[in-house]
Amino acid sequence: MSTILLTIDDRKVHGESGETILSVARQHGIPIPTLCQLQGASTFGGCRLCLVEVEGIAHPVSACNTPIKAGQRVTTQSPALRADRQMVLELLFAERNHYCAVCVQNGDCELQSAAAQAGMDHVRCPYLSPSLPVDASHAQYVLDHNRCILCMRCVRVCAEVEGAHTWQMAGRGIEARLVADNGVPWGESTTCTSCGKCVHLCPTGALYRKGASVAEMQKKRGFLLRILEGRELGRTGEEPTDDFLVPTVEIRS
Amino acid sequence: MSTLQPENPSIERRIALQRVGRIDPESIDDYLAEEGFVALRQLLQSANPDSVIEAVTTAGVRGHGGAGFPTGRKWYFVAKADAPVKYVVCNADESEPGTLKDRLIMEGDPFSLIEAMIIAGFTVGATTGFIYLRGEYNLARHRLENAIRQAEAAGFLGRDILGSGIDFSLHLHSGAGAYICGEETALISSLEGYRGEPRSKPPYPTQSGLWGRPTLVNNVETLVRIPPILRHGAAWYRASGTAGSPGTQIVTLLGDVNWRGVVEVPFGISTRRLIDDVGQGVKGGALKLVQSGGSSGGIIPPEWLDLPLDFDSGRAGVVLGSGALLVCNAHRCVVDLTTVVMAFFRAESCGKCVPCRVGTVELHTLLQRLTEGRGTLRDLSLLETMGAMVKRTSFCGLGITAPNVLLDGLRHFRDEYIAHARDHRCPAAVCAMQDSAWGELPHLATVG
């Protein structure tokens, strides 16, 4: 290992040989947007959001998989980079059905915040609006293909950390789909340990816990009558016969 | 293939194709009778692998897969890499549309590839080689399998080759029909049994390739040039071609020409000579354009016909790539051509990166609108912006080259695109335009 000096956005910074531009930039508090990058898992390089300019290279390079070099001059913000990042995000929004208003992840979504930060305020290209299924066969979790951006975080963490190798990518190009156990409904997977790592690392609402999505909450409206019934029983000194669904309510007469 | 005619020395020079059509490709005796394995024998006797790298470097061989990387340097990188195991891989996944050169070599002279791979293994210090063959090449597979068997039986493959103490085993692997696997890192992923997707470079395969070992990946046409160079010398090879691109190049000539087929010519020949002297002229009308280098290549407009075809002219705009030349006459529509090319990339994108996976679909959708008379000038401007963006930001060569024909088309034939987008008219009368642009209610976003 040896220390390497380079310049990022006119700031002199340093890193160890073998480190990437992204990791050195982060250590120095220089923000570079990412989506597929996941600390703790292998590098993928597919989202193309972390593109930066390196002096002497004609096209932008992805910061997540480009090693630092001595004397390198890196630019992380420029009008051209902003335009490229915006279009990457536009393509992602046009690819599947991303309707934030009815998405379980609204307000805590990495795709949504990346778009907001990039200033992506509309989509110029035609929406592809594919007809995609939702796999709710798993007892605890749901896979909604409409929100998947194919970042491979789930595939990587399942293989590299959990060691289950449940998730795979099937099909190619625009037909690429996340599949469990080479193409069975998630609930029928014999390798999935239900550990939930993929669910918590998914940047969007593609993988989520059951009961969390829009309109999925079931209200327990019967509680009021049961409270009143409980009071009545309390007064007469009888034991309640019904199981109280709102257990923290204290009954005082 | 029946398209190969007797050599015409005034224009051709056959090095890679020297035996094709002249020997029985299923007989090792025929190969041996035509200087077969002579270069290998001499090399094993001299036991000097460095001499090979020197000869290849001096001859100035460059990668014939399309990128034109100096072959001698690649061999040097793998040879000097310090690792207990190394591999030699032949990229025979020839999938560039309209390119048939590697197929012709493997079908017509399979032993030459085997000899070249043994030489490569000895030179870089690898004892195992793989041929990654395009899945659809059934005859080539049959002939290579047969050639490997015969070479093994004759002692050219396996342990202690010709008593030299050198081992080399060769394995044939058929792809499953994915264009992306012609990209060397995707090829390596596929060979390892993984999904055929490109990997980050660096590390380059010369440092960390197949199963993490230093790996030499070369195209078929590149490899078969090595034995004749060792036999006759670098000066002999450099006797034709240009200073930057010495030697010869196999060209697949197709489209609107009177003779279509495969021909090996010195580098630096002009497109015009190929069309006139080899193709016997344009068929069915005046020349409109030549699409060079397959779908990932570029467009040569008529005013560039006299530029030399070599690796360095690519900087001026002529892309040699895989050596395919698709000749189009005046009755062809450039927007239609672009749409067909984009449909190819849409189908062949692996899906790893966003610009290529979604961008090729969006570009194809927008182009289809133009060919159906539903386009707008706004669509045209988006095509140009997005085409440049996909080229700039894609992960691997597939996405980087996918918009080439579109961007070249806009550069040389902009009026034709405008006629489609603004006037809903196809000047070449190829595209089936709708009667009215308002035949169906357009998507709101298309109102320009």
C-alpha cells in the first residue's frame, strides 16, 4: 500500500493505492451520487450515476470502479455530468412504473432522492409502461417488479453476505428480471432464509415488508366498542371475555 | 463457403486465408503438406518464446476483433505477468452482423487456429486454451472438434508436445447466442459459467482474466496471422499495408454490390476500390452510403470513399471495426437502416447498465416513430441528445458503439431524418408512413 495524491474538484486529496475515486471522494466529504453502489458488497457499476470527469479521458468514467492514480484530476460536478446523470434517471423512471405517490417507499427512496438532487424535474423520453407482476408469495416480503431498477444490490448481498444465492438475474436487456431460485415464486424458494437483507438494502420500493405498502394497513375500528364493553364489565366485576385488541388502554372507572 | 474465388493478386493478399479453399479442412495431412505446424516446430526447437513477441511486435499486428489493440503488447503483458497459471482464450464469438471472416477461417483452415493457440500458450506461459465459439457456428464447431482430435492424436496437443516438454490442452466452448459475449470480459464471465455480462476494467484480462488468472484473449483472425509471421518474418508481413496498420485485413463485402463475399486485402485500400474492383460495382442504383464495421461501426458517405481503410483512419470517421462493409444504394433509407441497427442492440443489450438497457429501447422507439410517420422534430433532437449520452455513459463497448450508426447518420444525412420527422416523408420511399400523422391520437409527449 502506498499513499496517492490526486485532485478532486480542485481539492488536493489522498488515498491508498487500489482505492476507487468514489471511496476517496467520500472520505473527503465530496458527494458523488450513486444507486447501485453498496458498501460491504462487491462493485457492480451498472447505474452510471457516479460518472465523473477525469482529465485526459474523453468520456466520463464511473467513480465506483475506477482506481485512483497519482496526479489524477477529477471533476465531480459539471453541466455535462449533470445532464448525463439527469438522463440516466429519466431512463430509469421511463423504464418501469415508478409512481411515488402510491409507493411504499415514498419519502425514503434512493431513486426519488437521487432524482430530486439531480434536479430531474421531468422525463423527456416515452414511458415504456411495461405490464409487470408483483410477487407476494413470500410470507413476510413482497417483490414488486414495477419498482425494480436492476441495481443487483439484493443479488450481491444474498450471495456475498447471506450466502444463500437466492436472487439471480434472468433475461437480458430490457427483459432482464430479478428471479428467485432461477425462476420460482419467492415464497416457493428453498434457498431463501427470509433474513431480510435484500429488503432493507433495496434502494426503492421493489422489495418491501408485507403490511407496509399503500392501502395495506388494516385499522382496528372495533376497539372503541370493546373499550366501552370493558368498562361495563369492570363495573360489574366480571372478567372480560373478548381479547382486547388495544392492550395498552387502561380501564378506569 | 462458395463465395471465395481464386486469389486476384492485383488486389488481394492472402495471409490469414492462405489455405482456405485449397486444403481439406478435415485432414491434418493436408495442413501438414501446406507448411502446417512448421512455425510451431521451429519455435519449440529454438525454445525462445521472447522471439515470438518480438516478431509480432515488429510485424505490427493489431487486434482484428475490431479494437485494433497492438497484439505484441498484449502478449507481452500476459507473458511478463507473474502467476502459476495462465490461460489463452480465442474469441471466436463472431457476432457482428455481416461479418463472416472468422467463420471462414475456422471452417476452411481450423488447424491454423490450433497451431496459433499452441504458439500463444508457449509464448505467454499458458498450458490451457479455450476457443469460445459463436453458438450458431455448427460447421465450424464440427471442424474444430475434428481438428483438435487429430492434432491430439498427432502429438501437437496434450502433454510433452513433439518431445519438447511443453504441455498445451485446448478446449472448445460454444456460446449460447449472445452478442455481448464477444466483449472479452463478458466472454470470460460466460466461460466461467456466469451470466454473460461485462466486468470492470481495470483489472484487464491480461492481469486478471479467466478465474482471476492472467489471460490472453485474441480474435481468430489475429491469431492465425502469427504462424505465417514466424515462418516468413515481420518484414514479409509489413510488405503490404500502411505504417500504422501493416499487413492485411479480411473484409466481408455485402449489400448492394454485384459480388458479395469475403476477401483479404492489404490495409489502406480505399472503400471505392473494394466496391469497384472486388464488388464489381454498386447494384441497383447509385451508391448512397457504406456502413462499415458491422452494426457497431459507422457510416462512410460517398465523399469519403477514397479514404484508406485502416485502424488509424477511424479517427477521421471511417470505422474499420470487424471488416464488414454493407453497401447501400440510393433506394435505401438511412432512417430505416438506423432503426434496424437499433433493434439489434435493443435485443442484444445484456441489461447491466442503465444507458444501454433502457437507452437502446428508447432510441429504437423514437426511431420507429420516425419510420411510421409519427415523429416530431422534438423526437429528432431527443434522439441526438440521447444517442450521444448512451455512447458517453455506457458500461462497455456494446452501449458505447450502439448509437454509432445513428450519430453518423445524423451527421451525414440529417435532411433525410428531418424529412421523416417534420414532413412525415421518406425520401427513399422505404418507410411505410401513415397517411396522416394524426391517424391516432399521439402520446402527449410527442407533440413537438
